[in-house]
Amino acid sequence: MFEWLQESGYAADIPSLRKLYPPLKTFETWLRETTDTKRSQMGAS
């Protein structure tokens, strides 16, 4: 499996996906938003 991931791996046409689903987020954006949400729910700043 590791060999496959290194040589081929998963492939996605991100620009086409964004055209089909404009609210698609990057991992960084999703992580920042979910982390900020959890922090605000816990009362942390």
C-alpha cells in the first residue's frame, strides 16, 4: 500500500471539484475553522 501511495496515490482534480462545489475548502481552511469553533465552544481564546 505504501508503494502505491508513493507511486500513484489518490488523484483528484481539485479545480474541477471547486467548479462543481464552490464551497469546497482546503484542509488548512477546514482545520482553522473547526479548531476556532472548538476553541470558542470551550471558552478558550
